[in-house]
Amino acid sequence: MTLEQFQHQFSSEAICADALFRLKWPDGFRCPRCENSSFYVVKTRRIPLYECQKCRHQTTVTSGTIMEGAERNCANGSQLSFSSSA
């Protein structure tokens, strides 16, 4: 995949966040603290925040990744990761 194809495929924040969700939780969401699969989505942030319905732990698709806490948006951070892996 070229950088141009990558940019086209992950052209928006929502598309990128959805792809990262599927990569992080290929079998569906699992709370990193209690392994529960039920969650709420908090959409008041740039990247959705996932809150476990059981223990209330909050996590994002970038938690525990190189993009955690980055000022970049999701699509630009993924682009950076793509560029550094090429």
C-alpha cells in the first residue's frame, strides 16, 4: 500500500478510529481491567472514549499504543506510523 492509498483509506478521524477499534479488539471490546465486553461510548472527545459498563474503566483505541497522549489526530498519527514502518 502506498502512502497515498493509506491516506485515502483513512481519510477521516471516524474511519481511522473505527479501524483502530477493530485492530485493538478484533473479537469485540474487552475491558483491559476486568475483561467485560459491555461498554458505553463517550463521544464528547475527538477520539471516542470507551467506558466499561461493569467496572467503569475508561480507555481509548490509542491507549497503550505509540499514539497514546499524542497531540496529533488519529489519522495523522496513523500516517506517521505508516511512514515509519515503510
